[in-house]
Amino acid sequence: MQNIDLIATATFGVESIVAQELKNLGYKELKISNGKVEFRGEIKDICKTNLWLRCADRVLLKVAEFKAVTFDELFDYTKSICWGDIIPKDAKFPVAKISSVNSRLFSKSDCQAIVKKAIVESLKNFYGISALDETGDEYSIKIELLNDMATLSIDTSGSALHKRGYRAYGNQAPIKETLAAALIKLAKWKEDSVLIDPFCGTGTILIEAAMIAKNIAPGINRHFISENWSIISKNFWTDAKNEATEMKKDIPELKIYGSDIDEKVLKIARQNIKLAGLENCIFIQKLPVKEIASRFKYGSIISNPPYGERSFEKKEVEKLYREMGKIFTAGFDTWSYYIITANTDFEKLFGRKANKNRKLYNGGIKCYFYQYYGPKLIHKQ
């Protein structure tokens, strides 16, 4: 296999950011659609993109795309694919994920069973055997049915790409690493500028900012399911990881600060920061938002404050947003602010209309990323 088709999946609203990441990595002729960006590459690009994409959810190897309006068509076309060129005879190949939108084939369980059976028949014919034991490495199959077009692909990532490997004890965070990275890119924050997150929680936004500043490949400290695939040379992975290590920047001082009122989450944040190797780059403290301050004239506040989704929290959150508006206006009037929230009354409560807002999804929750530009940034627009 030389040239291959790959798909970088993404949360809705983040596709254009993933596309820009791919362009920065040297890929051209991108096809952007809802929830994904398709691009051409080589086998070694599976390694490169898994290591470097900060905002994508997964990297898929696209195997085929065809029209299928009957189960027979789905079976026959799937069986005709030479799956043996990719999948070894002892491999596990679960049909793990399926979506169907505006398609006549809408029964997910039936489609999964048919695709599985077709791949089994194709592999048995390819290897000249009567049974498959499926005890080897995993090649997880994904089916996408959209407007009667079927796309079959194989997951090359394994665990989703937001799992960087710096989460202490597998703790959950209110924002995924991939979305946090997207917020930083949307804010166009640079490593020579100040960044404050006054609701830092377990430190995700802070850590992602530091990794971007130091050009640390987000996947450098984790394993990918395709690292064991026979179609990918071990040298490709070794070379990609070595190159990523060499590209890390040595920045002596970063001005990245975080605060929160919950000492328990700050303790986890410190563990996460240490696991990421960034304890000398990020500074956090227990502090209510009304007490935040900075000696720097310019900078950015990027944050994911509480949303107040539950009724008993709503009044407290509304009070908090009003307080944010007063504090930011008084103490950070020359700064830019970037706030993601699901609360549609945020601008009214904050007391200012945003220069720009963008619809994003945080864990399936529809949110808006409110962007307020300071005078320095407005001058550049």
C-alpha cells in the first residue's frame, strides 16, 4: 500500500481547526464535512497524524466508499474488497462503530452483522482457510451510512486522541483535551503572551496551552492500536516519535496561570501537570474569581466556567457571570477573554456583547465560545 485515504474525525464545530492542523502538517486537497476531514497520505502518515493532531478525535484508514441501498449490495461490495491486504489472518476485527443518517439501511445491528460476515468470507478466501480464530492484533471496523453511501474504515488510534496520557488516575475533566486545544487555537494565543484560566479545574486548558507553546506532540506519551499492525513498519513509528521528540521547543519561561476555588481539583491539576512534565511552566493557586489579578497589561483569559445546567445551580452561575463581567472589565480591560459556556444568557449576564461567538459541542452539550477582543487585538483585526 502506497497512497492511502485517511479520515480525521472531529467534534462538530472543530472540523476547520483540524483541517488547518493537517495543512500545517503538509497535507493538501482536504475534504471537510460534518464531523470529519478526509485527506490523502502514505502508510507512515498514520504515525505522524496520530502523534500530532491536537484537535481530532481519531484517525481512520478509509478502506472503501460505495452506494448501498440493500443488504445484498452492502454484503457483495464489502466481500469484494481485498481485506487481506490490510488484515492478517489471525487478527481481531470487530465491527465496533456504525452510524446511519438519511439512508435506507438504518438497522445498525443488521448492517454490523452483514459487514462482519462479508469481511470473514473475504479473508477466508484470501488466506485459503475455513475459519478465523481472531486472536491477534485488533483492526476495529467503522461503518458510516450517509445518504445511502457506505464508508468503511478502520480505526488506527485505539483510545480516542484526547487521551494524552497525563490524566492522573483516569480522572474526568469538564472539557476534553482536544476541545481545550481547539479553544487555544481559536483564541490565537501565543507562547510569548500571558494566559489565565480562573476556573482551571484539573488543568486541561493550561496543559494544552503549554504543550502547544513547547511544540510537544500530543500523542508522544501514549500507545496507538496501529503500532502493532503488520502493514506499518516499526521504523515508521520509531522515526515519527524521534522526530517529534526533536521538535520539542525549549522555552525557559511561560506565563500560564490557573486558579480555582476547589482544592481537591487543584490537587489533581498538580498531578496532571507533573505527569505532563510541565510543573515548571504552569502556576496554579486556590483563588476565587473575584480575587484574580495580573501585573501584565496584555494577555488572554481562556476558560470553561460552570454552566449551571441543574436548576439549583442556575442562580449561583448567573451571579458568577455577572461577577466575571465586573472583574474582567475593571482589572483586565486591555485583555482578551474567551469563554465557553452552554448558558445562552451569558452575554447579558456578563454585561457585554462578544466580538464573535462560535457554536461548539462539549461532551455533546451545545455551547458557545464567546470571544472578546482587547484593544491590542482589535487593532490587529
